[in-house]
Amino acid sequence: MAATGTAGDGVGATSRLNGVIGALEAGLPAFMAFSRPERDEAAALGSSDLDGVLFEMEHTPFSPRDLRDALNYLVDRRRLVERGTLAPPVTPFARIPANGAEMNQWQAKQVLDMGVYGVVWPHVATVSQAENAVAACRYARPVALSGHPVGRRGDGPAIAARYWGLEQQEYYARADVWPLNPAGEIMVMLMIESVEAIDALPEILQVPGVGAIMIGEGDLSQQLGHPRDYDHPAVRREVARVLGAAARAGVPVAHPHVGPANLEQVLAAGFRILCTTPARSFAALERGRALAPRDIAPHDIACPGGG
């Protein structure tokens, strides 16, 4: 899914910079690939038909310098010129290392200041942890405009604004959390990876600014005593609880382990963000396009990592 503005729009008031948000707003599944924050992988994915790339920093070294390098190699300037918009053809997200219980904020600040459009938070299991995640991704706003959770992101936008191609005041206006701010371009995605998190999920999903959740099948299956057995009835039962709660709340759910073999099943189950690894991505993309055709400007698909 490309930005919603037409060619030549630049960053007009109606253009969407975050292609993952754009796909969801259009009622389409969004396709992403996990990637290490490395030059070669970023360059290859920047020429793909993905909606987004999720740079994996939970289970690889947390290095904002490597991330910044990868973000620049992700940019395919020819495609930007051809599209006539500053919206990146492939939208960069980052998964940070800190678990929700650590109530961390500085890691989100670091990756946002490099220019990512989304932050994925591992092991979020309570309302307070969800509120912390949203607050860490928002700048402080005037009281009348702030909403809840109140922004706690520190002010240092120079690199991110340059990466987005915006003046700093334009960046401030666009760099808020969606859908708390419908015009926001930053997505907060929470990983739900335990029975405790699933029990609290109806309340977590009521936190304004939670843009999506991702099921963490790996850790969940470990807790249930069936490591990596994602088809075990106990695991499938908990995943169904996640999908049911999210459907009732109208919050998209991401699946971290999508490939050609399970793509149709994942779509039918109701997952709206499909993540794979580069090795699986292009076969999954072709099947995904066949199952969910796009009538608007196609965005190239594809997730190393998982949950």
C-alpha cells in the first residue's frame, strides 16, 4: 500500500507517509519482513514490494548507529522520484529489546530519533506497560491537544525530520501516534506473549494509541509447555483469545511467522499484518496479492525475527 496521496502530492495534508497504516486504513492486509539492521538486507528490501520492514533489535545487538545506516540503505531514491512523494516505498519499524515490565522509554526515543515510523514493544502484559509504550512514542503536547497517554518522548527531532524529508515543525505535526491522532504517522505495536497478557488484553486494547498487537507465539508456546509447537491445541486456543479480543476492540493483529504454507490460514483467521523473513517473503507476497488483490497503488511485501 503506497501513501494515499497521488503522484506529485509531496507531503500534502491528505498524504499518508506510513505505508503500513495506509494499508490498514484502506482495509488491506499489510505485509512486512523482519530484517537485521544491516546494509545489504536493507538495500534489498528497499527495492521490494513490502509495506514495511521490521528491523530486529530485540534479539540482535541494539545499535542505533547500525539502524541509522540501515535506514539510509533502505531508501531507494529512484522509487521516491517515480512515486512523486516523500512517503517511503517500504516503511521502517524497529523492535526494541526492553520488555514491557522494564517500563523503558529511552530505547524508543533512540530509534524514533533515527527516523523509524513504528516501534514494536516485546512482552507487554499490563495496562500500565501499554500506556508507557504509547507515552514514550509521543512528544509532549499542549494540554488541550495531548490526549492520553501524555507524551514523554524527549525533543531531538533533527535526524528523524531530515530522514522523513520534512521541516522540523512539519515533523512535529506528523510524528504523533496513530490512531490516537488520526493524522499521526507513528505506530505503536505491542507484543502479546503470555497468558497474563492475554488475560489483560481487553483492558490493554482500550489504551488510546495502541495501533496494533503482535502475537508472540514462541514465548507463549514456551510458557504453555509446548515450545515452538504452534499447532498445539493449547497454543491455538490462546491465539484465538487474542484474535477475539482484538476483533472486538477493532485493533489489528500481526502474525510473526508467515510463509507460503500458512498464508491463507493466517488471512482467514483475521490477522491483518503479516510478517515473514526475507527468505520466505517473495513467495508469500505473490500468494498474498492473489488472495488480497490491491486496486490502489501497489506497495511492494514481504519478516528475520519472530515472536
